[in-house]
Amino acid sequence: MLTCKDEDEVEHLAAALGEGGGVLMPPGNYGFGRKFAWVNDRFGVSWQVNLL
């Protein structure tokens, strides 16, 4: 899990990590943080990107 300092960083990291991979949960507010995204990178590694 990556914790970000602002919403722009969440958007940037989710887009960069998800390129060539897949989006499991696009950046949004899911109730447990201000902004969250979950992506798989091009190597199949799963990343959770969160702004608390």
C-alpha cells in the first residue's frame, strides 16, 4: 500500500502503475479514506494507493 500526500499524487500513481496492467478500483472515495485506488501493474503486482 502506498500512502499519498494529496489527491493529485493518488491519481498520478494509480495511472502510472495501472498502465499496461489493470484497474481493480478506480480512484475515488470509498468511505475509508479521502481517495483510494487499487491497480495491478504490468507485472501483475497489486497496488493499493490511498490518501488518508
